[in-house]
Amino acid sequence: MAAALAAGRSEPAAAPAGWRPMGGGACGQLVRDFDWAATSLGPMAQWPAGLRSTVELVLNSPIAMVLMWGPEHIMLYNDAYAIVAGGRHPAALGGSVPLIWPEVWDWNQAVLEAGFRGEPREHRGAHLVLERNGVPEDVWLDLYYSPVRDGAQVGGVLGTVVEISDRKQAEQALRTSQDRMAAIFGQASVGLAELSLDGRFRRVNGALCQMLGRERAELLVLHMDDIIHPDDMGENRRRVARLVADGTPFTLEKRYRKPDESWVWISSSMSRLDDEQGQPLALIAVKTDITERRRVEVALRDLNDTLEQRVGREIAERDKAEAALHQSQKMEAVGQLTGGVAHDFNNVLQIISGSLQMLSQQLGEDALARKRLGMAVAAVERGAKLSSQLLAFARRQPLQPVVADLGRLVTNMDELLRRALGEAIDIVTISGSGLWNTLVDPGQIENVILNLAINARDAMGGAGRLTIELGNAVLDEYYVNNLLDVASGQYVLLSVSDTGCGMAPEVLERAFEPFFTTKAEGEGTGLGLSMAYGFVKQSRGHIKIVSEPGQGTTVRIYLPRSMQAETPEAAEASSVVSGGSETVLVVEDDAGVRGVVVDMLQALGYRVLQAEDAQDALRVLQRDAAIDLLFTDVVMPGPLRSTELVQQAREQLPDLAVLFTSGYPQNAIVHGGRLDAGVELLSKPYKREDLARKLRQVLQARSHAMQLRRRQQEMESRDRLLPPQPVLPHHGSLRVLVVEDNPDSLEMVCELVGMLGHTVTGVGDGERAWALLEDQGFDILFTDVSLPGISGIELARRALRGRCARRIIFSTGYGKDALEQLDFSASLLRKPYDLADLQAALDMPL
């Protein structure tokens, strides 16, 4: 820190003899002991007066000072400067500025040159990087430079040094802390606010803005009282006043209004910010959204308030579910028992019934004998009805459900009901508009309605009002929660209500149990409601009784909705009983039943073979290949089941017709409560007329299938012998989609259509047919009317609407009546048809 001396310097005045600077502490002693003769300053005795007086000033100043003298800028300094010099002391004493402080020479050179020109300089907060302790160090200094004259010329520069590094570092740390606090304030997940002492918002963070649903600028012009709930304002004001007065912090839960006028619960902790003298500057608030916690607390409080009631309800619900499970298990156990009883009972009834019918054929004109025979037949029929009700309750009755309109079915029963109930019963039928279809066995639901109506008549004492109501209903998840085996969804509701005596709770509890009745002995079997219960459950529905003593009874039956079109009614069976000459193999393990059936079949003209089990039947089949029909019981002893017998028999005789019979088919040919597709069943006990009619039906179906197969073979033979016929221009190959649920018929029709030169695709149900129609499109849709899933009529309607088919051909055995209500044009090919009929239908113009 030296500057060049100006030229023309005056001769120095001689120093007093033996002059030494006085005082100066440790640096004063170093100056006195230093060999200045070795420097450009020369011996101390030769120092000029200006140098001597300045050295005395420097050494005895409490402020750090350094004198940089002469052209070499020789340094003289005091104890305070020695501290600033650090590790450079004491070597810096008597040293040259550029040699002592080379890292900042550029800085010092400019300062010294200005000083030697006589110009003072001031640098506050100068930042220098010094290596005073061997390593670079950031140093902040306040520097004051003054020229020191030696006569008329400047002999040196006096530097006053105030180190402010600690202060600067503290300021920098404070700024860093403030920046960090600002970042924390802005990014904190809790709401933060700085408020004036009178409660106005000065600063808020983003979390508080989001919590209150307001923009920052909006909050900064508000007083906290502007958005505090009126009910919370008084306590908040008292707490804030105390906080401002004596600094007592507090936490208070209060509500703040949001712009949408809703309220948010906030826990606010407030404290006071004071200055160094302890005077209050501002208020600091830390806020947490506790709206959800308060909601849970309220809910918990309500829960605790009603815990006893809730526990009671839960226990009651559990008891109800356990009771329902117990009732279901009891009903299932009773059902299995009654189902087994019904099986054996039906075999006994079949023997009696068959024997009575055979006897009636041989009985003469004896009136008394015929009267007794009639009584016996009536008793068998009552037993058969009882057995049927037992099977219905046990959910073992083979159902043959169709898509039905319950409104139409009930309307058709009107005359029957009026005859059964008598004129004193007023029958009211109410049917809601847009009634849905349901999948149900028509004969069984008619029995259920009739039984319920008769029960109602008895409950009303033969006079009153019976209301049958039909409508659409939806059972939601809440309703079915405590019900067993009931699915939520859409149902068709059948409600039967009476104005009778009603039921007491203990009677209502047992109403569905078989053989339970409140009627006098001989007036009822107690199976009407149990049969309805089993049938509804087997139909995947729900049944409920609502009744009170003196208030009448309502039975509500819910049957699942069907999205399919209504199934056309089948033609009534002919009343004419006819036999045949075909060969029938009877397979029955009960010798008594087998003997009666054989006699009945022989009386009808059939050639009859018999076997006692499935293995015996296979041996008969191997001996006699001229068997036309296999008439077999479903449930038989032995390792070979009846279904396996049928499979092996048809491997030997592909054209063999099969008719099952059973009083309890179990799960062999009935699945999901419904008879398997393509299976023919005659339930025990049956009449001679039922047996004769069913045999002709099955044998005629076999004959039809065989006829079509022979015609197919004849066409194939003719095609091999004759040259191919020219194709007429208007009979070009068509793309035909055949839809038929009977696999054998489907295969045969597809082959016949292919033989006629057309491209054919076959499927067995409406859903797959619709997918193909949408994907490919066809010239002709050739479909049966009655299909599983989408009906043939609905499929045709969709195909025409979507332009997926150009023409429709219906193949049906129901006749033209099934197509009377069509709203589009279509051709009808009535079964059975021959190849010429099929070709004529296909050749019609598109």
C-alpha cells in the first residue's frame, strides 16, 4: 500500500538525537528494534519530521492504521493493523506493499497512485480476497486513504482500516436466513400469515390462500374479522387483544368464510413478533385446515350418542341374517328329504296309475266297478299333485321356462280363477304399463297363482276382494343385503293380496314350511306356499309375505326380467291317443314300474324290450339293432349313468330316439332348475294318454330328422351321377346365414343350402348371429323363430334395421300364427319341409 513519491522532494529536517517513537505497544517495540537502515527509509535518525509525526500517530492509534512511505511503499503499522494483517505480521513491517500483498496489488496500486497525487480516497465495504493466513479469504473492509506530506510534497499515504468481515458475514447469513424463511413461508403446507397489530393481513402464503379459497391480493386488503364466523369473533378478539398487550400466544379453532359462502374450520396458532427492544411489530399466525377432522369428530360424537342403538340394530341384523341362514338350511334339508321321498312315491304312484289304466281298458260295463276305479284314479292324481308340490318345494322339479308376458298369462287365467273362487270373491287385476317380460315356466306359475288365490279365498271365508297386481320393480343392493340367494337388479313383480284374516307373526314365520297349515284337518295339505317358495327360488326369484292379523295378506313374487321377446304359444296337443308299431327299449330298475310300463306300451301296439339297468340295456342294444326309441329312467343304480347310456347307445344307433322319465331327475338332465336343451322328459307319474302322446311326438321328430338326412344323401348321390346343372342368372350364389339351436337340424340345413349352390354360415343362437350380421352382412337370414337369447323375430328386425340382411326366411313349426304381428316382410318355411320347398324359398327374388 505505497505510492510513488513525487519529484522535487525537500531535504528532511534532522531528527532529534536518539529519537525513537514512543508507545505503540508491541508494534511500537518492533518499530524501535527494526533495522531501518537496511530499507529505503534509512536510519530512524534521518527520518523527516512528517514521517516521524505520522509514525507516532499510527503507533498510538487504537484504530488500525498503516503508513505506506516513499517510492517503495514501505509499511509501518500499529497493533490494530497487525490483527488485520494476520499471518503476514510481523514480516509486513518494513516490507513493500506489492511484496506483502501481491494478491491485491492492482487494488493498492490504484489507491497509492491517487494518494501520491494528493487525492484522498474512501472505500466502504470493500470486498477483497486476501491470503493473510496462507489461504484465500473473503474480507470486507472500510478503507480511508489520506496523503501525508513531507514539506510541499506527498511523502506517503496513510491508510485507516476498519475490518467489517464479521458484520458482513452476519448480514449475509441474515439475508440467507431471510431467503430461507421466505421460501419456507411460501412453500409451507400449513397456512402462514403475518398480520398488523390491528389484525390486517400483511403477508400470506399459498397454502393459506388455497385453504381460504382466495387470491393473495384479495386477502392483503382484508381484516381477519372480515372473514371470521360471527360466533367465533368475540373469543378471537379477546385472545388477540391479550396477545398484543402482553405477548401471550394462543391457539383457537374457528371458522372462516370462503367466497362461495361455505365455512372452513381452521386451527389458528398466533404469536407476537417483537423488535430488539421487545416492542411488538406484528402478529404471526400458523393455520391448519381441520374441516375434515371436525366432520369426523361430529360423526364420532353422533356415533357415540347413538352407539347403543346402533349396536342393537347391528345385533338385530346379525340375528336376522342368522335366522335367514338357519331357515334356508332347514328348508334345504327338508327339500332334500322331500325330494327323495317324492322319487320313491312317484314310482309307487306310477305302478298304481299304470295298473289302474290297464284295468280300465279291460273292465266291462260294471258301473260300480268303474266308480271305484274312478275314485282310485282320482286318489292317484291327488298323490301325483302332492308329489309335484313336494318336488317344487325341494326345487327339484324340471322347469321348462319360456319368455312370457305375465300380464297376458294372468288375463288368460281370469275365467279359471272366477270359477275356482266363486262369485262372492271380487277379483281385481292391475297391470302396470310397459310390463317387462320374464323367463318362467307358464304351467308352474299358473299353479302358483291358482294356489295363492285359493289360499286367499279360504282366508276371506269365501267372500272378499282378491287383487292381482303386476308391475316392474328394481331390487337394489340395500334391499338384498340381508337376503340369501337374491341378486340385485330388475324384476317383474306379481302381487296377490286379499282382505282376509291375515297371519300372526308366529304363523308368518312358518308359512313356507311344507305341511304347515292353519286349516282344519282335511282342508289343506300345507304345500301351497311351500311349492310357491320352491318354484320361485328355482326360477332365481324372490318371494315375500306381508301380513298382519285382521289386515289381510299380500304375497309378492319377484321374477327376473328377461330382455328377450315373448315366446309364441305352442299349439295345443291333440287329444287323440294313438300308438305305434316301433320297437321301444324300456330301462327301469324298479321291477313293478317296469312291468306296468311294458304292459302299457304293448297295449299301444309297440314292440317292447326291457332292461333293469344301463349295462343290461347296452347288452340288449348289442343283440337287437332294430330299436327305434330308448325309454329310460333318469336315476338308476350301477356304475353307468343314464346319460352315459344314451351317449353309448347313439354311437351304435345314430338315429335312436330317446325319452327320459323320472319322478326326481336330480342334476342328470336338469341344470340350474331347467331341463337341458334337446332333452325330452316325461315326469312320473304319467297317464297312458301322456305316455302315448309323448312317444308319438319323439318318434315323429326322429322320423323327420331321418327323412331330411335321406333326402340329403339322395341329393348327394344325384349330384355324383348327373352332370352339374347350369346356374340360371337370377339364381346366383347367395350368402345365407342359418340360425338354428338344434345342432342336428343346423348341420342338416347348412348341408342342404350348400348343396343348392349357396355360401352358407351356421350358428346356434341369436347373439352370435347378430355379431356375424354386423361384421359381414348376408343376402338371406334363415332363422328359427324360437332361439335361446335373442329371438328369431328380434334378430330379423335388427338385421333389417341395420341393413345386414336383404331378405328374411323364418323356419318354424308354429305355423303362420307366430308371424301375424310382424312389422316387416318375411318368408315362412313351415317345418317339416323338403328340399324343393327350401329351394323355392331361397329362389324367391330379393
